[in-house]
Amino acid sequence: MENRDPVVHLDRNFWVVTAVLAVIAAIGAWYFGTFDIAKLLPEAAQPAGDVDRLTQFLMGSGAALFVIVIGYLIYFCVAFRHRKTDPDDKIGVQIHDNNTLELWWTIVPTVFVVIMAFFSVKIWYNIVLAQPNNGVVVESIGHQWYYTFRYNNVHGEIPDAMHLEAGIPVTLHVTSSDVIHSFWIPDMRIKADMVPGLINTLHFTPMIPGTYKIICTEFCGTQHGTMEKQTVVVEDHAHFVAWYDGWVNKTRNLSDALPKVGTGAIALAGGDASAGGALFSTKCSACHAIAPFDKKVVGPGLRGLLADPKHPNLVNGDKASPEAIAGILQHGYKGDIGVMPDQAANGLSDKDIANLVAFLKNQK
């Protein structure tokens, strides 16, 4: 007796399901492909519009593909299910070597990937590689757990919001001083990792005045979640110039050089407790609280550091004293409790350390 593979006929139910899926897929592609993303997030900068259009294309095509794949999966599970009347050894429909089917499921995804790659690379090029003819250059440095910013003619780092002028192109260089962070402004659709020893560059033009959140999307330690507190402020020319000139004047006598870690003891006389308190809030509060010893953030609470009996010795084993505190701030510490950055990593001058020690001496 001659053995033949069974002839498979696509019955009426298959074509009805196909028509229904085609209609649903078309509706999904239209809805998601034309969805106005700006209703959820403003297009606060160029190239936000280009990124949104690429996202619409991916959402629309993804919705259509989801409907077709899941729809046929459900249909075939129902149509070719094992029935009670079927013998236990019944073999399902055998389909092999359908060259036409294999040709199409190779061509269609290939065309889709080529189209997606073309638009993705074009947008990526404009953000990362295209050089604007003019504009402002800003540097952002990620720290645990905050951002600082550098501008031309502004000495040192600004631990404040990043200010930009509406309509002026921006070249933004990002890096990190300690671990891997990320710099993401959702409303502007720009994002880059901040990697120690590596500078990543973003080009964009802020368009809509307002205040926009900066978010770190790379887990960078116990206080990672606090890195969404800083913002980008986009403002008109007059307000930007006033802010910029204020920082130029404020930092006129500062140096751009990172402080060096000395080998000698730091002179603590003349430390300003008030200035140390302001510095503590920007440099130290992510890891320490002015609270009892056992109120740990990352490191212990520092209230009564020189008088609290729970602080007989510092983390490095030295007896608590102003000089020993200055030594840890100068040279850092690495141990089971974690890593205390040194003077250079924290961007501290000798005067900063003297001010911090004066501040901590007053926390009784």
C-alpha cells in the first residue's frame, strides 16, 4: 500500500480567523502607530519627535505582529486539539518543507529589520555623532548619588540643576567619578550611560521652557533611587544668562583642577562649620545622616562623632579625633562596611576638609 503524507486543506474556519485577525491587527497597527506620545511626555527637545516616530513604528508593527502570532496560536490549539474520539496513537497534521512559507517568513522579518535599522541609525547618528555648528557645551559627572555639571568659564562643578537655554543646541559630555550611572531625561528622549574613564556624548536642542527630571537607570548603589531629585531647567535667554553669569562670578577665584591627595596632615585651624554643613549636604548626606550612630544610611550616623560612646574608634580603627576624621576624608577607606572615597574622588580641597571637620565637631 502506498504511503502518502496527508493532504492539508485550509478550511473555511481558517480563512474566517485570518480575516478577523487581519482586521484586529490593522486596528492595532493604526492605533499604536498613530498614538500621540507627546500626550504622556512632552517633546521638550529635538530629537524627541524623531524618537517618538520610531517608537510609534515599533509599537504599531509590534501590535500587529502580536495579534497575528497569538491569534493563530490560539486558533491552532483549538482547531487541532486532541479530541476524545481520536485514537491515542493519532499523529497530527504533518507539514514539512513548505518552501513558500519559509521564503516569506524570511523575507518579511528581514525587510522589517532593515527598515528599523535604517531609521534607528539615522536618529542615533544625529544624537551621538552629528556636530552642531554652534551652541553650548556642558559636562555632567555622575557621583554616588548625585550629578554635577561643568560649563565653560564656570570654575569647578555645579551641584545644582543643569540650566539650558531654549532653542540653543547642546553638546553634553557625560562620565562618572565612581561607578556606572546613567543619565536619562525622559521628556527629551536622550539617554547615555556614565562610565568611569569613558566620555559619552549627546547632541540635542531643548525647545520648551520648563523643569524636567533627570533619572539614573543604572543601579549604582543603595541610594540609587535618590538620583531622580536633580533636574534640567530650560529657560529663556535672559534668565539663562543671569544664572550663568551668577555662577561665573561665584566661581571666579576657584580652580578647575581636581584637588590632589597630600601625604601630610591637613591644617584644621580656621575651619568654618557653616560652610562644612553646606558641603555635608551635597557631598556626604547620601551615605551619612546627622543622627545617632546606629541610624545607618550607608555608613553610620555621625551625630556626636567625638563624644558618643558608641564611636570609641573610627571605621579604620583610629581613635576618634579631629585629625583622624580629616585623615579618613583625605585618604578614604575601604573595608567590610563599604568604600569611603578619598579627597580627590570627592572633589574636596584641604579647606573643605577643615570645614567638614569643624561641622562634625559641632554635632553633639
